[in-house]
Amino acid sequence: MRTVTLIALTVSSAFAYAQQSTQRDETEVENIVVTSSPLGRSVLESATPISVLSGDELQQNMAATLGDTLNNTVGVHSSYFGPVVSSPIIRGLDGPRIKVVRNGLDVSDASRVGPDHAVTGDASTATQIEILRGPATLLYGSGAIGGVVNVVDSRLPQQRQTGVSGSVTTRYASAADEINLATNLDGGQGEFAWHLDGFYRQSDDYRIPGFASSAPDEDEQPGRLENTAIDTNGFTLGGWIGEQITASLAVGQMNNRYGVPGHHGHHEEEQATELPEEEGTQSDQQQDNLQLLLDWRNPGSAFKAIHMRGAYTDYAHSEIEDGQIGTTFINKTQEGRLWAELHDIAGWRSVIGTQYKHTDFSAIGDEAFTPPTVTIEQGIYLLEENQQGNMLWQLGGRIDRIKHTVDAANFAAFPVAPDNSTFTTYSASLGGVYRLNPVSTLHINLAHSERAPDASELYAFGPHIGAGTYEIGSSFTLGEQNDIVVISTTNQFEKEKSLNLDLGYRVSGDHWHLNSSVFYNNIANYIFQQDTGLVFADGEIQHEHDAPTDEHAHEELPVFQFAQQDATLYGFEVEWDYHINDQWRTQWFSDYTRARLADDANVPRIPPLRLGAELHFEQGNWHGEISLVRNFSQNKIAASETSTDGYTLLDISANYYMPLQSVDLTWYVKGSNLLNEEARVHASFLKDNAPLPGRGVSVGVKASF
């Protein structure tokens, strides 16, 4: 729950705690620089709210999914599509509005298309995870109007190393009988450096306090959330060479097999590829990734340095229903970023850059709900920074062009096929960090950001079995008989336009620190999934009262149509940290987002008010934490939603540091949900079918050398 927004206070002497009040969990993260900042700024020096999870805190919060790993970070919630698939929600925004990147480059999976698709940015081998709250479109282009999650690892070595160093971590979690192994190794000789990492995770179905369904039938058994087992592994190998001009190249592979809880498929045998029989819906992911880094320092002329990052990703995953392949998603992506640091002019530091991304996305199978689409994104941006007395100014702008080319052959059954779509988006921000006095600063950031609709929001038309929905994009409308009719592209979605204001205040004393922020985000043409009240059953869309009521009723899929309306989101985030004495420290945090549409209806699946508290103890080589987090009930709901009860999660953890002659051991133990509460996540599509895991204990050890 604690973030570097609080613990990176030693970066600047003006924000340093007194030496006698500094604890181990703070000193380990001194001088952390946010890698997603091309100007090399720390958390404290950014007008945009940023949090960083690293070190022992990252290890203690490690979970099977990226969303659950970050779930206790202020301002961040989890979509929670069961404990096997969870994506980050930042200030009420998720899906395509949140960019998930690895070392600044898109993870290029299918997680932005559907909530049942796992994020491939695994945290097991990460060195730190950076969360940019609020618009981050200047660096990451159209789409990131809600924020960015950057998973940073060491696959691209950037400095010399002699000898071998690294770590090996193993962990067991009782809630799902989960076994997790991970290793990070770094070495080198002369101007050559190398990196190798790998991870393996295997778990059974998760234990839950009661029934999976909020209204269980007489046949349901309590105690387990069925079809939530995981079997995943991956590795990365990278190398670096050079001095003034350096180059790194890394290759990686990930394989992930996981169950999707909450429903069963309805696939007919003659329409599928036979596989060994398995109950429920499974997803089988594979990803091959190549990343490249080039840095040229002191190239002369007007440039201080020139940087390039590139990636090629080949991703595929199949949705398997009762042992049969229903749909296979394929995503092949090439991405490149090039930027240059200019020499200062009149005190202004400048970065100019360009970005290119080519995405070839397709879904193959009788239940493919999106047509094959090629998306090309091109962008240029300029960032400026200037220190004037107590004020640090940060401003910039960006222009992007996004083109979706859809495969017309996929619409042979329709009288008219939708046209290709092209959007030009403009983004700009103006921010500042003002030092009020030696111990406090005021942060303000005003950003205008635009997002082009993604391909699924435009062209989706069919059953999405993993998500348990039937989806209709803006290129289609329902006819009088509930049949899908293609409409003119003049009626397609407009681009989203976000005007976001962030205002923050940070103050530090010898024994305490306060970090607070409020935000207001007005989004024109906000895109959301609207429940039509119809269902898809027996191969056609029909009214719910006409759908079958026999044993096949579970095969019904609710029909959701993408809609567009202005929306307003506002809220706050606050963290307070107080050192009682050398051994004891307490921390409190709270966050809240309110989201409404222009017709005064509520935006669907918005997380509720949250309040958390931690008590830390440190003595010698021991460090312990008690965490209590209250998620309040959510009654501000959309028309198709039901209210969600509040719940309280109690966690207790302890670390023991054991320095040996050549190896440092860190032993971990953590008890989660010790009250064994039945907790349902309001932001989840599976709220009524997949509660959070019940009481569990995890133990592990990390060996560093």
C-alpha cells in the first residue's frame, strides 16, 4: 500500500527525514528515478502524480496478476476478472484508457480488448513498477488518458558490470496452493553485459470464504472458485555492448494457461477443434517479444543525447471451451520510439521525439467478436522544462494520427461493410512544481488529451465468450427485429477529449509526511458499454423474456452495445505517514472517484471509496506490517448494475533479513484476508460469480548475491 510518493523522500535533502527516523523500507528505495520520465526526474519532481512500487514492498505485494499486485497503491484498483485476470483501474478508468507498457513499450497483448484477457506484463521479474495517474498522452500517445503502468525490468542492460549478481525468489501461497519461482541474473566482462531472468507460477483453484455465486443454487459447492488454476512461465535473455554508443537487445517468451471463472461455454462440437476435455472456459496464451535499446551520448551539434527503443511482439491466445478451441486472438506488433535531448536554451531543457506503432490484430473462430484490423499509429511530441526560482515548469504537446484498416471480407454476410477509420488527436499539458517553503511543495497539472476509439469499440459484433457478453461496436446498430445492421461511418464514434486538472500538496517534517491530490476530469464523447436489456440465445438476439428458461438458460449472453456520452470524473487521493519513534511507523491512505454521465446517470463499474491504514514495526533484522483496508459499499450504480456491499481486508506480514557471507537472504511471510471476508469487487464483470480469495498465508525467501 505504501508508495515511493511517500518513501522516496531521501531523493532531495529538502524532503529528508531525520536520520533517526529512517527505516529499512525507506532507505532501500533512495534515489529512485522514474524511467518513464525522459528528463530523468524523480517522483517528487513531477507535476504528474506518480507512484513507484519496488524492493521488498513489490515482493510483499506480488500477486498472480498485475492488477492485484498494484491493488493497494493509492488511486489504483483492480478490474478483477477472477483471481487469474486482473487489470489496473486508475481513477475509475481502465481498458484502452490505461496503457500497460514494459520498459516504456506496449505489452501488445489482448488485455485492452476484453477484461478476461490477462496482461502479459508479469511482475515476477520486475525491478520496479511505475504508475502514472492521470493523462500520460505526451509520452505514450493516443489512449493513455487515464494513466500508464510501466513494468520495468533489467532485460536491456545499460551499464557495465563485472562478475555475476542477481537474485532467486521462491514463494508459496496457501489460498490457491500457488508455487512461484523467479530469478534475475546480471553479469558482464569489459564493455559487454548480459541479463537472464525467468519465472514459473502454478496454482490450483482459489479458496473462497463461501459460495462463488451471490445467489447460489442448490447444486453449488462452497469453498472453491472453480476454473481458476494457473500454469505460467517465461524467460528473458538480454545483452549490452558499447560505451559512447550503447546497444541492448533482449528476447523473451511467455506461456500462460489459466481458467476463466463464472460461466461455461456454449460451443457446439461440430464447430470446434477437439482438445482434451476440460471443464469451463480456459485461455492459453503465448507471447514472443524482442526489445531493442540504442543510446548515443554526446553526439554533438544541438543534441545532448539520442535514444531509441523498439519492440516486436508476436502474441496469440485461444479461448478453450470444454476442451474445444472457440476463438484464437492474434496480435503482431512493431513499435519504435526515437527521442533526443537538446542542449539547454535560455534555461529550458527540451526533449523532442517521435513514435510509430503497427498492430495487426485478428480473432479467428466461429465466436470471434472482432474482425481482423490493422492499426497504424504515428506521433510526434515535444517536452519542455524550466526551473525559475521556486517554480519548476513542465509543459509539452503531441500530435498523433491513428488509422484502422478493417478486413472487408469479414463482412460478406452484410449488405454494406464499415469503412476504415482515421483519427488525428492532439494533446497538451502545462504543469508546475512550486516550492512553498523548504518542507512543502504545490503541484499543479492541466492536460488536454484525446483518444481515438480502438478497433473493438468500432467493429465488435458477436459473442465474447471469455467475458460472457455479446458485444456490438459503433459501426452497427440493432434493427427493428434485433438483427445487426451496418451503418454509415458518419455515425461512428468521435474521439474522446479529456480536460484533466490535478492539484497536489506535499509537506514533510522530521517525523511525518503528507501527500494529497485532487483531480477533475471532464471527458467529452466518453465511450462505454451499455446494457441493451437484450440477450443472445439460440443463435439470435432476443428479449430476455423470450429466452429459454430450461437447462440451457445459462447459455444466454447479455447484449452490450458501445455507446458514447460526455462524462465527468473527480475525486481525491491522500497519504499520511507518521514516525512514532525509531521502531514504529503508521500510515493512512484514502482514495475516491465519482463518475457521472451527461444525463446524470452513473458510469458503470466505478470503484467505491477506500480507506486504509498500516502499522510498521522494525527492530534489528525484523520488519513487520499490519494492514487494514476498508472498501466501502457502492450504491452509485448504472442502470444495469446492482449495489455492492463493503468489505474489510486484514493483512499481516513480516520480513526477516539474514545477511550471510556472500548471499543476503530475506524471508517473507504474509497472511491475507485474515478475517476471511466474502468480498466482491464492484468494478468486476464477475462480481456476482467471483469473490476475492479467502484467508491465506504466503511464505517465501529471496536470495540476493
